[in-house]
Amino acid sequence: MAEIQFIVHKELCIGSDKCGGICARICPPDIIAYVEENGKQVPCVNDIELCMKDHGCQNNCPVKAITILPPQEGGRNF
């Protein structure tokens, strides 16, 4: 079964210390955590099955560093 994708554009992400961790604050507890990468705290999803799929983190990111993609079954059928 295909899963939703949580993509962080790490070059755009300013880190939770600068944005206040908005993505984790608007998401239910313990779904988004932060990991240290290149001197900044970057969001990651602990359990993609718990993702609300409401695009809240994507829509509220101040620098548009998060993309949520729906599950892709077999690609598009034109």
C-alpha cells in the first residue's frame, strides 16, 4: 500500500529555533519531532500512519519548506 509522503525541503527550512516549531505545534502531539541537521532542528514524522493528512504543517510553514504528497498507487492514468 502506498503511503503519504512528508517531504522537508532542508535548504528552505530555517529550523524550529527560528520558526518556533510551528509544524509540531499545530500537529497532534508526538507525530512531528526534530532532528539536528547542519546546525538546525529539522522536522521529521515519527509515524506516518498517524499523519492527519490535513496539510496543516505544509500550509503554516513560514518558509514553505514542507510538502505533503498523497499516496501514489500506480501513477497517473491519462
